[in-house]
Amino acid sequence: DGVRLGTSIISDEKEKENTIKNISKFIHRQNKSSGHARYAFGFLLCLILSLVNVVFNFIFLNIVFKGKFKLLGLRWLQEGFDVDNKILREAFPRMTACVWSDFGTSGRRQYEHFVCIMAANIL
């Protein structure tokens, strides 16, 4: 019998020894160069950066929503998944005032005020 390497079988003794020697060199080189440790360190660094990103976004959104974002999820859960979603509509309005500007027939800028529906907040 021979050594199976991928889909081919190595039956020659010299080729077997050469293959085993190459594999042992590869493993020894990986252990010596700390290739796996470097990968683990990079992975851990990415996880830490991801956590920093989440914390930064939480703080940023809390500033944007003037302190309402910090307890938004807790208040929504205490409300009991209300169908009316009064708490969510306070933080994420469905309608807002919009100003549309364009140029009129005389070439001067005209401003029109509308009520805009924010489709992403309706869901």
C-alpha cells in the first residue's frame, strides 16, 4: 500500500520519504515562524476593533438622538412589542419637514416647503 496524497497514491518508497520530509519541513517552518500565532493575533485584533466600532456607534447614535438611544431597546421591550410603536416613532419619525429649492422662470431660486415621508422608518 502507499501513502494517499490528495487523489493520487504514492507507492515509491523514495517518493514517500520525500513527501513526509516536505510535510515535516512545512510544519516545522510554521511552528518556527509563528504563522498560526500571527493569524490568531490578527483575528483577535479584528474582534477587538469590531467591539470598539460597536461601542463607538452606540455612543455616536446616543449623541445624535439626544440621549434617547441608550434606553430605546429596553423601553420598547417593556412596552411589550406594541403594535402602535409609539416609542419607536419618537426616535425615528415617519414624516418630517422638507425644503425643495429650484430655479423659477426668472432665474431666481424658489423655495417650497413640503411634508416628506421617510419610507425607511415606516417599516
